[in-house]
Amino acid sequence: MHPGDDMPARSWAVYLLRCADGSLYCGATNDMDRRLAAHGRGRVKYTRGRLPVELAHVEPAADKGEALRREAAWKRLPRKEKLRRIACAGSQLELPAKDETKPSLPSSLGTRGRARRVR
């Protein structure tokens, strides 16, 4: 789903806003119109000092639990990866499965990304 696409008013969704200072805000809601209006009126603490905001991405979710899990997954991603996924979604490119929040490392790499000796 892309920003501006019609969506039932009470369905759950995860959304990303691009703030005036260039930062990204991620949230989940079951009433997108109400939530965007709250952001626009300065009623959300994080975006209050970063107005105006622009809807960058909307991802529908089946229920509240899925929306909160997807929100947490988006928040774990580095900024660069968020921007890449937003751009890919806008151009209709296929994204990795929803549960893939981190790229897999080759087995020769340790948890810190350094090569380890394989015997």
C-alpha cells in the first residue's frame, strides 16, 4: 500500500512520516485519518517540533498485534535501510519477507561482523 491509497478507516496499519528536519517517525494506528490529523495539529510530542510532516509509507496489518510487531521491526532497522525500503515500496519492487528485519550474515562472520577463522 502506498501513501494516499484508500484504506478502511478502522483497519490497523503501520506508517512512517518524514519530518521537516529529515527524521523519520514510525507509528501504528487503527484510525489513520485521526492519527495524521493529530500529527498535523502538533498533538504528538515527537513530531510537534518537526512540522510539517509528510506520509512516506503505509503498511496494512491484519490486527493490532501484527501492527505492533511490524512497528517494532521498522524501528529496529537502521535509517538507511528504512529509506531503501520506502523507496522500493514506492517503485513496486519486491521487498524481503516481513519477518526479515536483519540481513543474514555469512557463516564465517561473527556477531560483530568480523571474519572469524573457520577450521
